Amino acid sequence: MHVRTIQTLEIIMKGAANKKRIAIISLLSRQNDLDVELIAEKLNISYPSAAAHLQKMHAADIVSKEDDGYFVLHRLTTRGKQLNSLFRRLC
């Protein structure tokens, strides 16, 4: 593998390497276009915690966000969907 590929994989894995982030991936695979408040509520975590996890996941291109003028909605990217599929195959 090339160094750049290894670095990219490291970013992706760090973006998903947390049980709350895995739960967010699972939630967004079932319900796309959720705002931070709803994600926090559904996973029973604090708003700041959900926001911090989503920020790391966005940096790793696992989730995307879209401002609809009232809410910032989050959804899985292609990479996020691939990770969800991988997690399902592993478990």
C-alpha cells in the first residue's frame, strides 16, 4: 500500500473508532437527514457529545451535512454506507 492510502485509512478508521460513532453510523443508515439534537436524543447522549462525534465523522468523510435553512441535517456519505456494510458483515 502507498503511504497516502495508509494515511487515508487511518483517518477513516479514527473517524469510526468509537462505540458512539458506530451507533451514529447505524442510526443514520436507518434514518437519514437527522439533526444533532435528534441524533443525541435517539442515542441518549448529550448534544455536545453528538456534535463532537459528528464533527470527527465529517472530517473523515463518513457523514455529510446540509443546512436546510433551519436545521443542519446529517447523512451517511458513500464511505459511511460502506463502513456500515462492513460492520454488518463483521458482526
